[in-house]
Amino acid sequence: MKNTIKIHRVIKGYSQEQLANAVQVSRQTINALEAAKYVPSTVLALKLSKVLEKNIEELFQLEDTD
């Protein structure tokens, strides 16, 4: 699953640590998400959507291999 979390995080001016704190996960989780090494739970995806003020579809895109 591709995502645009890093792009939207940078636009908002958040560090990985700040975004992690806002959605109550570790900085390592944000790093893994941005590297597409981790697929978030529905709850985490919704929290990211709310904090970054983007629709889920703007943050996450299915790939043909998903």
C-alpha cells in the first residue's frame, strides 16, 4: 500500500516525533509507515487523516499487488 503521509506531514510542518505524539504512536511507527513497511490499523489511519486534515484516500492508495 502506497501512502503520502510524509508529504502531508512536511506540508503541515510536523516532525515524525510530533506526528507520532499527535496520533499516539512511536516515531518508529511513523517512520515505518512512511517507508511503506507497515500498514496501519483502521483507527491509526483515521487518526492520521484527522491530524493531517486529509481524506483516507488522499493518504493511502492500494497498489495492484495489494
